[in-house]
Amino acid sequence: MAQETESTHRQKVTRTRVIEAALHLMDTEGLEAVSMRRVGRELGVEAMSLYNHVQDKEDLLDGIREHVLSEFDDPGTEGDWEDRARRAARSWREIMRSHPNMLTLISEAKRFNLSPVSVRPSETALRLLREVGLSEVDAVKAFCALGGFIIGFVMFEVGVERSNRAGIDMPTPERLTVALEPDEFPCFLSSLPQLMTGDIDKRFEYGLDLLIAGIRSKTGAATGAETG
């Protein structure tokens, strides 16, 4: 009877549960921890039983990518353009910050996934850029600039967070001041307090302000000429 009760209350293994367990491993232990055996252990089943829900490890990784990208917040087509552009940029930053190993997962994909969920963030960004008045060619350029800014920013802030968690002894402004020659690095040394203690969210918003202003200036000065 005890076995019957345990079996009754045990959660059924589904593709969604398999992918969520793999995502949890990736977020907490790193991408290298994701294996069929480890995911099976997380779910309390044999690794072979997972093949009823995923074809192979690559299918499992595709599932993680799609699951994470489904968290993207599409701001739609109604309302102020800048508000919607900021909302989309913030959503992409939050996804990458919450799942930093996604950067590696995307860059190391062995096949290109063209599912609606995986393409939605790119479609949204390109739609917003075309909507504000950029040509198709310039929209792609702006798309790359925005994506590069957000991904680079997330890599920086995740690196800082990991250093803090690891208890790495970061040099104080005073220690750096002693180590560097003031006449050679005057701007860097005078900026050290702000560089080391600034508000990370305000920095992101400032960078986003610059990019949005740049996009606005391009649309205002557009002549219709498209160059590669």
C-alpha cells in the first residue's frame, strides 16, 4: 500500500518537467552539469526513460533555449514607441541575467532553431526598429548594436556578481591609486569611485538612453539611402 501511495503522488515525467529540471541544473551548476543522467537523477528516474520525452541531448538543449526565450516580454504594437522599446530591451537583459549560461548555449548551438518562440525576440526588436522609421538595412545594424550592448552589459554585471559571491578580494580605489601613476592615468583614477560603486541599473538605463537617442537621430536624418 505504501508503494501504491508513493506511486500515486509521484509527479508524472513530461517533456516540460525534463526541460525545467535541465534548466535548473544549468542555472545552478553550469552548462557542463546538464546531462541525461543528471537530469534523470533530478527527476528520480533512469536516464533512459528521458528519451520518451526528448530525442537526445541536443533536443534537450533546444528545449532549454526555447523555454528560456518564451519568457521574453513582447511589448506589442500599441502605445509609446520608446516605452515599448525600453520594455523589450529590459526583458532581454532580465532573461540573460537570470540565465547567464544562455549566452554560451546560444553561441554553441549545433543547429539553428527557427521555432516561433525562439525567433520572437528578434522579430520584436526588428519590428520596433522598422516601426520607428529605420530602413531594413539600418534596422539590422541597430539590432546588432542593441543586442551587443545588452549582452555585453549582462556579461559585465554577471561577472561582478560572480566575483562578489566568490569572495574575490577586489582592490579598493586607494590601492589602485597607489599602484598607478596619476600623471599617466588621471581620468581613470579620478573616476574610480564611480566605476566601483555606481548603480548598475542606472548605468544600463543610461546606455539605453544613448542608443535610443542615436536611433532617433538616424530616423530624423534619414535620406532613404541604404548602404551595407
